[in-house]
Amino acid sequence: MGVSRRVFLQAAVAVGAAGAVGATQTATAGAAAAASPPGDVVGKVTVGYQGWFACIGDGAPINGWWHWTQNWGQSPSPSNTGIKCWPDMRDYTHGYQTAYANLGNGRPATLFSSYDQQTVDTHFQWLQQYGIDTAALQRFNPTGGEGPTRDAMATKVRSAAESHGRKFYIMYDVSGWTTMQSEIKTDWTSKMSAHTASPAYARQNGKPVVCIWGFGFNDNNHPFSTDACLDVINWFKSQGCYVIGGVPREWRTGGAGTRTGYSDVYHAFNMISPWMVGAIGNSGDSDNAYATYTVGDQADCDAHGIDYQPCVLPGDVSGRQRAHGDFMWRQFYNMVRAGVQGIYISMFDEFNEGNQIAKTAESQAWTPTNSGFLALDEDGTACSSDYYLRLTGDGGRMLKGQLALTATRPTQPMVSGGGDTSAPSAPGNLHVTGHTSASIALAWNASTDNVGVTGYRVRRITGGTATVVGTVTGGATAYTDSGLSPSTAYTYDVQALDAAGNVSGPSGQVSATTDAGSSPNTNLALHRPTSESSHTQVYGSGNATDGDPNSYWESANNAFPQWLQVDLGSALGVRRIVLTLPPATAWATRTQTVSVQAGADGGNPPQVLGATGCTFDPASGNTATLTLPATVTARYVRLTFTGNTGWPAGQLSEIQVYGA
């Protein structure tokens, strides 16, 4: 389990600037190298993105109330909780029922799952809507039971970033990862580096960005030697990466929170990002940190040609730290007046520490009545649920020089009343532009608004009930609803949204029927072209779609993960995949671990089914069936093999793909 960083750091004693770390040098006039030019982290605001919430029933491999509770096997309740405040659930299309009492307004107490793609899409839509640039996906030790779920989250974040024009990068948290030195390299080369092919992957100075959080912290969860730290940093640099270090706040000054003798480690990074959660809790603390740490840190980074990305936090709701935004704005002011290169927000979705900027319950009407949770109005000032997203957007504008440097918070806690209360006009001329057996494409005329339309909400109407199936932003006026059933009628309408949260009335409704599609007994993969990660001898991937039960594909040996992919030729509905091995009894019983990726992108299709053990037994035909949680529309279907108890390679006689 990834543990809240505050657990490690609250005990650290803040000290003044008198200490020294190893051979830390004093900045001298004229020694500074030119700062890096603007990129995806320099000149930008980055949010830390946990993406670590799951719910029983969401299909995640971890199959539990991951991070919502102390006991992941039991529903969240007042006696089984892992969070400090309650999310605003109004923008999520699906919530999971908890054992809490209803909210103060009578609505059921549900929570989101990060494993739902719509959740991640909603979060990245917020980043786009509020002008927040980049997300750093937290990746704790992926070698244990959390690994398959964390792997899936990387794919979901990539998809959302691509869809919403945001940037993302991998941020390794090495807390408690004792075998980190070798395993982090393997994880990067075999899994995470593939995501750098995405146009949404963050780059700085032309290089893919990677962050390593946890070197130099003076506690038992970060026991890494200087040699081990330098080896990892320099290895990532040799891979062509721009490397950020998440380091103790006393990295330069010395103090109880940092190990001694780590100056060379800290100065090996391309960018330094000191951690401040647990160290400050009010505006006075921020001013003290500015004088004690920030000014000197920036000078030291300048002297060594390193970029500087200090941490800004909204404050713990449960600790009454936020002061309706004044605490966070003071930090933005202090960072910008110090001339920092970038800002890191701790965090986007950290409901466990109460330090999230994601939409949060704004009053007791939006928290469970028996929870004891505080809401954003805890100090008597009403704040909209999106207030800290808006505040972060304004802080980013000040960093970029789009807003003049000011110690006076420009963001109002509420946008109603004296703010924008006018809803956009309803979208016009909603119409169907195409349909397949598993999808319906829609388009409409743009709405108008007194300030500006920020997006549209597409709703599917069933029995008079409207369910949001998707959102679009960035001026788009089209949407394709996929994963539908063949020969089925569907009805839709669309609503327009603005930045103040106003929602238009619905457009006129439109209906369409999906195509009949292929027979559920038609193997869509038969004789279709294939591709692969590798093969042994003559056992190429083409054998897996040739219809011959005795031929087979076998990957390179002792080199997991391996994959095989089939091109269906066009986007088709996919629900069931049958895998076979040759029927001969010479093939002893074996279990292969397989995950499924499927989509329109043959380069890196998104994951649709997590790692699953497939047992092949000659006594029962040597077949295994994988059923997806829902029908997906895909041209490319990929199987990724990560284990085989019978032979150290991926093996497959036939892949058979069916629509039902």
C-alpha cells in the first residue's frame, strides 16, 4: 500500500538555515546557469495525482475499497475510513454506495473509483477547464499486489490527458521500496517508458520528464545510500530523461528531515521539488518558509543550473488550515515573488490528508450526516466545491505573468451572487452523424454564453431518466458514444456548461439505432493480421489467427512481459475473447497471466481487462475465456502476457474475438 507521506514527515523538526548538508555550496554572484526555457514543467503548474481510489465492484484487479478505508474489504463508514473530507460527487456518472448515512441534503453517500475511466476523464476535464497544465501520476512500488491496478491507472491517465489536452508524467514514490534500485529501472524500461510515446507525455528541454520522490529523507522508509540514489538518477538521465527530485525541505539548510552528505544527490537532479506538507499550516508559516527555504533554495539552484519547483498546498480541511484560500494564495505569492521555475500542487486528489484541490463538499449539505467531516465552509465563509481548482488556475496565471504579482487573493470563494449566474443557451440542432453496431456519433450547434462556454455534457435518456455518458471541452461540438449493444435504440440530449458551473437547459432529443453487427458466434479475429512483441523460431503471431488448432505463437523466452495483437480491420464491438493452446495432451496444464488492451490506437491501446490467470487444461480442451466488463469498440485487440506456469514465454494457438 502507498502510505500518506505525512506519516513519515510530521515528526521531522523544522530548523533554521544554520545547518549544512554535506558539501552544499554557497551561491555566488555570476555563477548561475540560465534557467531552462518554458516547457511542460518549467513555467507551469503541476498537480500531484494519486489516482489510487478503488471500490468493490469497479472491476479493478485490487478488488477493494482501496485508500477509501482502513479495511479495504469492508464498505466505508464512520468506523472504517481512510479520508478526512468528502468529495463533491455531482460530476461523476457513477458512484459506489457506502455504509455512511445519506448526505445532509438526503442524497445517497457514494464515492468514485479512480479505476473508472470517466472518473479520470472528469478530473482531466477539470484541469483543462481551470487552466491547470500538468499532472504527475504517483507510482509507488508496483511489484506487489497493487501493481496491476497501478499499471491500468497509467493507461487511464494517458487516455484522459490526450483527450483533454493536458500533460502528464510518471512520479515514482520510493517510500518503503527496499529493492528500488534495480526494480525502478525494470519498471521504466518494461512498462512506463512506453507512455513517453504519447503526445501528452510531459517533456522539458525536449526530454521526457520523470520524478523520483523520496531520496535523502531521514527515516526508515527511505534508507537508500548516496551511491544508490546517484546510480538511479544518472541511469534515468542516460535514458534521455529530465529528472525531478522530490526532496526534504531541508535539503539545502540541513535539519532533522534530511540525511547528511546528500548534496551530490540533490544537485544531480535537473529540477528540485522540496516537500512542505506537514511543515506549514498558515500564512505566517508560509512567510517563514519563504525566508528560511525558498529564497536560498532558488539561489542555490541558480548557482548549479537546476530548475526549482517548490510545493504549494491548499491546507488540510480537517485541520482548519485553509482560511478560505488565503493560506494557499500566500504560498503562490511567495513562490512567484521568489522567481521559481515551476510550482507543484500537493495534491489534486489527496482526500486522505485533506489536502486535495479536487471538487470537495462545500457545506454540510454535501457530507454524510454521521461522518463528522468538515466542509469547505468550515470557517464560516461559503466556498464553491471548485474553489481550489479556480484558485490554482489563478496561481498559475500569476506564475506565467498573465496576472500581476499580488499578495491579495483575486479569486472569490463563491461565483454566485455577484458573480456569473447566467447559464449558456441550450445547444441546437443535435443530430446523428453516424453509427455502427457498437457506437453512435453525435454533433450539435455551439451554445452561447455571456462569459464563455467551457464544455458540453452528453446524456443518454432511458425510461425518462438522463444519465451523463460523456463530456467534451475545448470548443468541440461532437461526441461518439461507444460500447453499445447491436440493434438497439438510444436517445440523447446535450447540455452546455460555463466556468461558473452554470448549466444550460437540454437540447432537443435525438434517437438512433445501432447496426445489427456480426453474429455473436463469428470469430472476428480469424485470418486477420497480427503483430507481436517477439517470437521464437518459427512460432510467429500469424499462427494465432490461422484457424489451425495445432500451430501456435510463442514469444521470446524468459522476457516477460510479451504481447500479441490482432487488427480486426475496423472498429467493432468486442466483449468476449477465447484463447486456445494445441489440443495435444503433450501440452501439460498451465496457467498464463494475461491482460487485455483494446481500442482504436494500435500503438498502445488502453487496458480493458486487468491481469487475469487463464488456466489451460488438455482434459477440457486447452481453452480459456476472457469476458470484458462491458462491450468495447475496438479495431485492435492486444493480449499482454506476464506469466506462464508451464513455460517461460507467452504461448497461444488461437485468439478468437467475439462481439458477445
